[in-house]
Amino acid sequence: MSPLSILSVTIFCASLALISSLNFPDEFAKVTKGVETFFNTGVPDFLPNALKNFQLTHVFRAGMEKIFSNPQLCVLCKLVADLIIAKRRLGVPREVLAKEAEFLCVGLGIENGRVCRGAIGLNLDIFLHIIDHYPVRSGRICGLLLQSYGCPNEGVFNWSVELPGGESVERVSHKGGSFRILQLSDVHYDPNYTPYGNADCGKPVCCQGDQGEGSSVEKRCGFWTDYRDADVPWHLIEETARQVKTQDFDYVYYTGDIISHRIWETSVSNNTKAIAKFFSFLKNTFKVPVYPIFGNHEPHPLNVWTSERVDDGLFPTRWLFKQAAEAWSELVGQDIKETVLKGGYYTVSPKPGFRIVAINSNLCYTFNWWLIVDDFDPYGQLKWLAETLKKAEDDNESVHILTHVPTGAECLNVWSREYSRIVERFSNTITGQFCGHTHLDEFQIYYHSSKSTKPIGVVFNGASLTPFSSSNPSYKIYEVDSTSFSLRDYEEWTFNLTQANLQPGQPPEWYKLYSFVEAYGVDNLEPEEVDKVVYKMTKDHSLLDKYFQFKYRNGDPGVGAGCDDACKRENLCQVATTVYTDDKHCNRFLKMYHQ
Ligand SMILES: *[C@@H]1O[C@H](CO)[C@@H](O)[C@H](O)[C@H]1NC(C)=O
Ligand SMILES: *[C@@H]1O[C@H](CO)[C@@H](O)[C@H](O)[C@H]1NC(C)=O
Ligand SMILES: *[C@@H]1O[C@H](CO)[C@@H](O)[C@H](O)[C@H]1NC(C)=O
Ligand SMILES: *[C@@H]1O[C@H](CO)[C@@H](O)[C@H](O)[C@H]1NC(C)=O
Ligand SMILES: [Zn+2]
Ligand SMILES: [Zn+2]
């Protein structure tokens, strides 16, 4: 079996294809020649055959761990981008470009025809608008799109946020009592989920009503949901709420992604409906305040947040801000409309000394196409974050930050860097960071930029309710100090989806998978303690086995893939990487990793 997890298998296949093409430079020359000829003449000629040796299977599917770098991918991307820009500037109509893009998308094995057509139809006009109105270059486009595949960030991408002088002052921490917070993440509610539908559908999400039945019993989707690229039916959301209500907690953090992975066919009206249904469910289910943020799946098309420089009438994003401004104000119990309308972020203080800052980190996601042209802090958000934290510091408040996309891989390098600077400047004010998006139970440590082994913050991933892919559905409950608002511990709760689907008539058997403090033998979740875990992992590799099992919450296919030495090193590196391309801490820990 591959050294990588099941989740990365498709990426692994793509990388194999790339690595093998590296060994055969002629093959790559044939591909580039074929692409050029195709764009110049419109005749595919030998291209389809050449592409068979250069498959980029599912290269743009979200939520994957991008773990290889390949200069050829960057070359090919730039070639295609240059050809499209040149043709567009010569006045080639949209329909022709759409057809050619679809041909390449299918030919490279990126997705099948229906998905390619849908995704191109939803996104092409944005690209054309950018080409038509800005002096954009291919290096910039590919440096953004393929940042996590090692394509260099060419062009500018180097703005910075002004920070107040001084350093974060150590606080005297008084140990008080404690209270609990529930973190739910990445529900990905799928109104089309069809129990016993087709689990082997070849599309980004299966078990859809229009995908027929599974060709055999093994290929049928489960009742509750399914490990094989499926999202969450409403009955699983209701079941989760029922179970969660047996727990005690004072607040709920919802860290984004409500919409399903049927990405080739989203619409404003369908997204609006699903989002409204989910928020009103949260409102009716919990008697305590719920603090939500956006995921990258909420806009239409997904990932794309229209630049402030562009008319919202042409590419609407504001509908989402308007919907959230109302719904979230109700959920958090305060009027937060102003900043939500501005950029999908807000802050509230639920009790004296405690502040929640909810940000829209989807803006930095490398699939947010407007970043191709915007060389600034989108929606002025990081500037606002720094100002908000300064005020909190002056008021002696402790802050929890809610963020969807973790920095470190698919978040634009410059944004990650500036966010990390903010984390460093306010390291003693920020006492918790909570993210989602990867669907994996994981964490990352931020380190001081000059005192380089000093841990200054930790972000905990809420994992996901959706099994997408290979994981068991789960949620987290944190124990929080009621004086310092630092994190003392968390518990991860889950159920065995294989088992639950064998007994569809009964509720799943939820259980506590682990507590962080017990599993890793540390005192609490503060940066110094979590940092100790990483040192321990380098020596005691059984901790990396645990980490791997927890990552998938014991999901049978996820864990079944196994985690060999390469996989353990990879996980160790991910824990220590918060700015993509900054592998200082990754290398530091790898040196300590004993064979
Ligand atoms: C970005 O700008 C800073 C100064 O603002 C400079 O020190 C740094 O070298 C620049 N980085 C890149 C990659 O150009
Ligand atoms: C919206 O949802 C309805 C009902 O599920 C479906 O029939 C329709 O195709 C969806 N529209 C789009 C654009 O996906
Ligand atoms: C914050 O704490 C400092 C040091 O304990 C104190 O001097 C200051 O008055 C406090 N400020 C506020 C706004 O409570
Ligand atoms: C989940 O349940 C299935 C079916 O009972 C069982 O075969 C499997 O070992 C269980 N997985 C784990 C991790 O316990
Ligand atoms: Zn998600
Ligand atoms: Zn996401």
C-alpha cells in the first residue's frame, strides 16, 4: 500500500504520473507541443494520446494534502494560461475557450465531462473578466492556483499589515474554574444524499439521486453517510444534534462549510436554502449562543469572494454577507451586521474578559480567483484583526479566533505570513485558535520568528461531521479555563460508520475517541505543552500512530491505509508548518526523528 493515506491516494496517483513523466522528458515535450498545436489550430491531433501519459487526476479537488512539487506542472499551467490569455486578447469568444478548457480538463483526467463542463461554466467568466480588465500574467495565475504544488508565487504578492509596536506581554494566569465549548465543523449538508445510492460514481461527490444505484451491494451507499466521497444527509445532522445535546457546554463554534461537494452545480438559490435551513436548525437546537464562520463552500461558485474592486452586480458575493449578517446576529445574540456585510468577519465578547474573533480566512484560499489581481489584504480583514486584537490587549481580554482554512498549505503565502506575524504580536492575548476545512483531526503550532524554538500559538482543527473522505463523523468538546480562557483539554467524539451502516435502524454508537491530555500525556493545550508533544513524537513513534488514527477518527478506510515512516514524517512536518514554503520547523523536527 502507498505510504500515504487513502485521502491522498488520488494525489499520489497524479504524482506517480508526474514522476514517471519526469523520467521521460520526451513525453512531456509531446504534451506541451500537443497543447500548443491544439490551442493554435483547434485540432486535438495526437494530444489525447500524449495526455494519457500525463494524468492530473483530481488535481484541483479541495481538501487534499498537496505534498509533492513538480516543475513540469508549473510549466504546463503557464503554457495553458499564456495560450488562453493570448487567444482571449485576440478576441476568441467565450464558447470556444470553454470547449478547449473542457477538452484539456477531461483529457488530463482532472474530472469527468459533466464536472469539468459545470465547473468551467461557473468559473470561466471570472477568469475572462480578469484577463479583459487587468494586465495579468501566467506566472501569477499559476503561482496562486498551484502554490501548494510548489509553483513559485511570481508577481507581487508581498503586501504587509501594520502592527502596533511592543511585544505581547506575558500574563499572570490565575487558575479558575472551567466551562466547555462544542466545536462542530464541516457538516457539508447534502440535500441530494440518497441512502443505498451509487457509492462508486467517479464524481467529486457520490450517493446523489441522479447517479443511479450501486452496481452491487458493496457499491451501495450507507444509510447514515458513506466513506467514499459522500456528504451528510439531514437525518445525520439531526442524529448528531440529539447526541451532542447529551453533553454540557456553554458555547458552540461552527467552523464553516455547510454546502455539499456537488461543486459542479451550485446556485445562489440552492445555497441560500441550505444555509438558511442549517442556521435555523442551529438556532432551534441549542439554547446557548452559536458562533459561526463561513467555509469556502458557501459562496457560488465555491471558493470565490468577489474583490472589492469589482461590481458585485457582475459577480455577486454580497447576497451571502447579507444572509449571514441577519442569521448570525441572531445566533450570537448581538448585532454584528456591519463587519459581516463588509467581509464576513466579526467580533463579540460573550462575557467580561473574553472575546471571540471570527474571521473569513477563505479569502486567502488559493482557489479564490480574485487573488490573481488583488495585491492587498482582502476586505481589510487582517488590518481589522490586528486592530481588534490591540483593543483586546488594552482591555486585558483573552481571545479565541475562529478560522476556516488553516494557514500552511493552500492559504496564500503572503496572507499566512501576515497572519502569523499577528499571532506572534498578540501571542498572549490569543488563547485559542480553531479551524476546519481539511476534515482531519489535526493541529498546527506557530513558532516565534526570531526566538525560533518558542511556540507562540496552536490551531486545533475541528475535523468534520462529513466523512469526506475515509473518516468517521466527529465533533470536539473543549474544556476552557474560566479565568484565563486558555484551553485545558479537549475530547473527540465519534462513531464507527461501518458499524452504524450495518444497523441502520438504530442510532450510531457514539463514543469518546480520546482526550488530548490523556492521549499525549501533557498538562493542557497551551503552546508550550503541545510543543512537547511534537518532541515526544520524534522519539516515541507510537504517538504518531495514534495521531494518524485520530486524524481519521478511526475511520476504517482512512486507518486501513496504514502510516509508514514516510507518512509519519509527513504528519510531523504538517504539525510544524504554518506558512507554506517555510519548512524550518519541519526540518528541525525531522532531524530529531529517530529511525
Ligand atoms: C517582501 O517585502 C519585504 C519588505 O516589505 C522584504 O523584506 C521581502 O524580502 C519581500 N519578499 C519577497 C519574497 O519579495
Ligand atoms: C437546486 O435544487 C433543486 C432541488 O434539489 C434541483 O432540482 C436543481 O437542479 C438545483 N439547481 C441547481 C442549479 O443546482
Ligand atoms: C489591564 O491590566 C493591567 C495590569 O494588570 C492594569 O494595569 C490595567 O488597568 C488593566 N486595564 C483594564 C482596562 O482593565
Ligand atoms: C468498525 O465496525 C466494523 C464492523 O463491525 C468492524 O469490522 C471494524 O473493525 C470497526 N472499526 C474499528 C476501528 O473499530
Ligand atoms: Zn469542508
Ligand atoms: Zn473548506
